[in-house]
Amino acid sequence: MTSQYTLSATKRDNYGKRASKRYRKENLVPAEIYGVSKDNQSILVNSFELNNQVKDPQFYSNVIDLKVDKKNIEVILKDVQRDPQKSHITHIDFLVVDQDVKINVNVPLNYINEDICVGVKVSGGIISHIITDAEITCLPKDIPENIEVDVAQLDINQSLHLTEIKLPDGVELSSGGDKDHDTAIVKCYKPVEEVIDDTAPEAEGEPEVTSESKDAAAEKDESDDDAKKENA
């Protein structure tokens, strides 16, 4: 099987933080290959080739032809480490694959027919992608580019689960695919409408003057006057 992804690499001779820093300045990314033998193999990957291919989401879940010096090794990505501030790749791990042995790999979910979804078109709902990829088990040759999920019949307050995905031949879910531990992957929901209260609250200030309050005030004034006359 010939992969559409290829990377060039060389064996790594020097180790440590200083050596790694120097390699990165020379546009080489330190990497490790697992499964090639009892001992892991340390290599250096050409950063220009790597940066051009990591832009493709399928690169993360497909077999890669890794050319180490004059030897070709088929691998998949196991782990990618990035600089937290600059986001460029600082280290990468590969796992050797055997074309006759099944492997676990994450592949993206491709949601289709969202524009004609019943819950969206008829009921005015919104589609929410709960997960964007799924872990599958298959032979390296059977790894799909993505898994299509048709949401055309999804209605308001309905969800689709992992067990409802139609998988390609030779592909099965690694986990979360049984009825007891089924995982929702996409949902259609009705957006909550914001309720605006147009009723302005009464302004705080002097109390309202009524006829009763006027009479009470007049009686108070008269009693005050009588008290003053008695004391005079």
C-alpha cells in the first residue's frame, strides 16, 4: 500500500535540550518511532515537509511513508507536541504499522445534509456537533478518510449516537459503540429566545399624593396649630 503522505527523516545522534534546540534551528523536528524494534528509534524529521502536510486533517489518521535515510517505514502519528506560545511542532511520535495487523486510529466525522435537516429547515433548530472524530479499529489499508454522518432526518431535541453510524466495510468502533455506553455525537436543539421585559419599573422617588393623604396631612397641621395655641 502506497500512502499519499511521505516524510523524510534522518537518524538522531545527539540528545538533550541543547541538541534539540539546535536541531529546531536547523529546521529539524526531533521524533521517536515506536514499534520498529525492542528499542525505540530516535530520528529528525524535515520541518518543511512536516508543516506542509499537517495542514491536512487526514494526515493525522492515515498511514505515512517515513523515509529514514534509505529505509522506508510505514507509520501513523501517535502524538504531536507543540510550543504553547508559537504553536509550531516541537516533537512528534510515530507508531510502526503492520498491514496485516489491525490498529486503533481516530478519524474525523463528516456531517452531511445539515442544510436540509428537518430540525433546522422545518423547526428552526440548530445543529450541535458533540464530537468531531471517532476511534476505530481496522487494518491500515481500510482506514477511511472520514466517516459520513447523515443528519437529514434529525429533528428538534433528537440526537444521533455512535451506534447509529454506518461504518465502512472492515471498520468497527474501538469504544463507546455498545448500547450500554453509547455516546451522542450530534444533536439538533431549539435556540433559547431571549425575553426582553419592556415594562419599565416605577421610578423611585416621592410617594404618590392621594386625596386620603392630603386629608391626613391637613388634620396633622390642625392638631399642631391647636397644640401651639395651648402652649402660648
